[in-house]
Amino acid sequence: MIIAISTTGSNPEANMDPRFGRADGFLLYNLDDDTFRFLGNTQNIQAAHGAGIQAAQLLVDEKVQAVITGQCGPKALTVLTSAGIPVFEAPEGTVAARIFDFRQNRLREASLPKGASLL
């Protein structure tokens, strides 16, 4: 299973970025073999609008199976959940700590308010 964690750096010891759409990048972490790679998000950091939707589509294209971030906007959340990718909200800390929390089922899955449809 490959999960994406919004991050300020390129390895598991970096801090999780609490932003989603304007995160520095995403650490794509393979839980099956404990390998990872960094996926930059520079195209969205300075975006005037639509950064969350574009970042979400980037992760859909990468075929991730779950996302961990601090806060995901409703439009980006709609893109991800429509693609069958659950989003988990997490407190600040290292990427490694959030991966541990994910493995221990300690993270809360984000959801849109009932009846909300934003796309």
C-alpha cells in the first residue's frame, strides 16, 4: 500500500506539512517494503487558486491509496474521495510519526459535511 504524506522535506524524518495543496511536496511511502520517494509540489505552492485540486489530481495520477495531511480543503477532499482515496487528518510532527500512527489506526479519516458536493 502506498500512502502520501504532505511534507516539508524529502525523507521520513522531515516534518509533516499541515497544508495540503500548498505543501512543499509529498512523501510517497510504500508500507509493504518501507521504501519511499519524494514528489515535489512546486507547481502549486504559488498557485493563485486551485492548488488543492491540482495536488489531489497529482496524487490520484500517482495511484496512492491513502493521504495523510494536516488539513485538506473540501474540493481537494472531493477529488480524492471520489477516486477512492481516503484522507486522514493528523497533528503536526514528523512524517515517520504519522506513518506509525497510520499503522496503529490512530488517525481520523476526513469527510465532507453530509450532503456537500463541491465539484
